[in-house]
Amino acid sequence: MAAVRLSEAEKVYIIHGVRDDLRLDGRGCEDYRHMEIETDVVSNTDGSAKISLGHTDVLVGIKAEIGKPKPMVPNEGYLEFFVDCSANATPEFEGRGGEDLGVELSNTLYKAFNNRRSVDLRSLCISPGEHCWVLYVDVLLLQCDGNLFDAMSIAIKAALFNTRISKVQISEDDEGGKEIELSDDPYDCMRLNVENVPCIVTLCKIGHRHVVDATLQEKACSLASVLISVTHRGTVTCVRKMGRGSLDPESIFEMTEAGKRVGKSLHAPLMQLLQEEESLGKKRQKVGFLG
Amino acid sequence: MPFDTKRIRGPEESQSPLLFLSPDKVPESSSRQGVRGNGDVRPVFARCGLISQAKGSAYLEAGNTKIICSVYGPKETERKDETDMKTGRLVCDFRLAPFSCLKRGAWIQGSEERDLSAALLESLQPGVCLHKYPRSQIEVNVMVLENDGSILAHAITCASMALADGGIEMYDVVLGCALRQNGDSCLVDPSYTEECGNWQAGYGENQGCVTLALLPNLNQVSGLNAEGEMREDSLTDAVRTCMDGCHKLYPVYQQALIRAVKKKAPPPEK
């Protein structure tokens, strides 16, 4: 992650503030920064979303392609994640610098999203064993100011909600080969059910307390953090401890409890916002990148 | 290596014959058939000091899982940034031998191996006194010879034993333990078939795997990796069970380390 260098005095200031439930920008320990989400920003994709969480900007594009299902699970489609840390975010990511971070982010996304109950993979099957939909989820980091995982997961959920997959029919032709027919109506598509898609919450341990949505300065004061991926029902799909320090088991339990609470409360407002944006339909004014 | 154009090569795409197994022939992974209970870890064989060229090395066998680890260093660090001036760097490399799993793996490090290397690094770092090795790096190479479940957990233990054998200063040994949550029951130290579970059962409630790394004397958790969908209370119970599992095997690893130290520097004859 791009790092900022802090002096000892600044670190002590942040730690003491967090102890009193007051962070640098006046937030409480469990408050998120101002978040703006917009879907359908890129027209060439099947689904896209852009999120800006404070100064962190993430753009997600989803493309659906027809592929062969994995041999062990012939009646399911799958998702492929790729995270690109572009040099736009910080100069450290130039060339292959961002590759390590990108691989770490993609691997965590696989763990959090690629289990059977998040997205109904069976609905992505076209004909078992032969054709299925493969959703390529490509995440682009435009600006990096801490808390990448949370921003990415919310953007992915919004983009999956926005994804429209065309309905396809497989028919046998004369020689026995399969022919794929796309329906003529461009608006005849399948939508995904994103109720069960989880959201990732990262909690950083600063001093004796934990903090949600840490900025880069706060991250520099924390030695260990716990990443927890929560669904709207409160079940947990992925937990990871990250960072160079160790954690007391009691802290871990406390942080998972807090993460579950915060994560669960993210889903309802998000779905409501996405439904509202969808209901505006064609009349919606697109803000895009210049807003 | 250039391809031999005159050789008749087989089909482009090859598949493992195991895919063609009929479902009723797949072994049931429901019970442990009385050999050990749900909360019991597999008996472990641990030995240090196997690789003569390495600074420290360890070999661990748990059931059919076989892991070997070697430690090189401290040596001068390749990349020099400011943080390296004050503390040392730990470099971990986790590899699975191509013949270790049911399906043949590739020699090039895949994304799963890189992920496991990162998890291993995160778990070991809190245990090593890196501030005593400024401007140096310590290399830890783990190779899994046979994968029969819980490889990350046993690799963490193996690596920390190798570090101790190599004389690297540490706060405490780092022990790893894995658990598989299957509905309402949990299986400690799962074997490969138990870890993958029944593919049908993947749609059930509360299925997941937890791997924990613990510093037993300090009672600090240095690594936690959980995947699969679980309720929060199952997760907390799983973490507690893993901690107990680590404590159960601690005497075995202590014995192995004492034996290695006695061999390297035998006590004076009376």
C-alpha cells in the first residue's frame, strides 16, 4: 500500500485521539468517510460502478463472456477478478511496482466473493459441462487513500447489481454442433441477485481501540488489522489478519464483532441507494468523472 | 525448451482421470471412522537440522502431509529502502511440489502459492525479532512434498522450527492449526478430503476453513485466515478450538527443538 511517513509526534497525536474516539477528521471510530457511488459509468461494459470514498477512487468494470465451466463443477459459471494498481494512484505503482499489491487484492477478492452463496453461480450456467457465463471483474485503482478493500467490495457489489447479461439460447444445428443465439432485443437481459454479495470491512488496531475506514496516516500508526467480509445476514465469508504485528485473541473477537455490526449496517442503505438510482432510469444525469 | 516438431504429441487438453469417477465411488468424508475424534489433531513427527547447507531446517509430517522448510540468512538485503536500515526483512517462499496434490501442479508459482507465501509471511513476522537484524534479510523456503490437508498451518509451524533451529532470534515459536467447519460440527486438523468436503455440501450452511497462527507463551494470534461462509459465533468457537489445538502439540515441537540443540552442541560429558 502506498505509505506516508509520519513523525513520532504525529503518531502519538493520532493514537491519543483514537483513544478518545476522535479521529483526525472528526469522525468516530466506526464512521465511514463520505462515499459517492455511481453505476453504469462505462458504456462498453456489461456492468460498471465507480466509488469515491474520501480520496480513494475505484472503478469496476464487469464483462460477461461465454466460456467453458470448470471440470469439477460443470453446472456453474464463475467470476474472475483482476485488480490493476495503475500508476495514476501513486508513482510507486509505476511499471511492476503495483503488481504485488494487485495480486494480494485479487486473491482476497477471490476468497471473499467466490463462494457459492454470494452469487448464485448456477444461474450463470448456459448448458452444463459446455457453456457458462464467466464474469470478468476488473478493478481499477484511480486514487489511493487507504481502505482499498472496503471501497472495492462496495464498488463490486454495485457493479454486479448493474450488470446486464444478455439472454442466450443454445440450439442444435444440422451437423450436431451447438449454435448460440442472442435474442434480438438488446434490453432482454438477465440481472444478478446481489442480496448475498458480501461487503468487506477493514478494522485497524490503533493503540487499544480499533478503527474502521482508516486513512493512510492512521494506517501508518497501526501494526495489525483485521479484514472481515460480511453479508447482509451477518454471516462472515472471509477473515484475514494483516500487518506485521500480532493480536490478542480478545481483540480479534472484539474486532470481528464490531466488523460484523458495521458490515451488516452497510448493506441496507446501499441496496436502497442502488434501487433509487435504478428507478431514475433514462432521465438520470450522469455525473461521471468530472463531478 | 524448444518443442520437438517431429514428435507426435498427445491431445492439447488433458484431464485428470479422477474427474471421470462416478459419484458413489468418491469416499464419504462425514466421519473420521473412530481413528481420531473431531477435536483431535493428527500425531506429528518433527525433526530439525536435516539440510546441511541451510542455516536452519525442519521437516514435519502430520498424517500424510509432509512439509520441509529451510532457512537461509541473515544475509545482506537485495533492495534497500529506509525501513531496511532499522529492521530486518523476512522473505517467505511457499511452494507445492507438482506431485503433491491429486491434480498435477505447475512449477511456476501460481496465484494460490503467492497467496500462501503472503499468509506465511504475515504469520511469522510478529514472532521474529527483526529489529536485531538491521539491513539484512532472512529467507524462509517452504516446500510441501505431499498435501493431505492443513498445509498452511503445518507450514507455519515447520518454518518457525526451522528459524529456531537456525538460531534466528524470536519472541516465541509460532504454531499453526487448521479447522474445517462443517455445518454445526468442526474437524480439527482436516485431511485433504475433509478440507475439500463433499461438493454437494458446499451449498449447505456454515461451511468454511479456518487457519490460525499462535504464539503460545505470549498468547498472541499472529495469523488468521478464514474462508467460506460462517456465522460469527462459529468463527469465534473455531478460533478458540484452534488455539487449544496449538497448545496440544506444543510439547512435541519443544522436544524436537531440544533434541536438535543437543545434537548440535552436545552437553559436556560428566
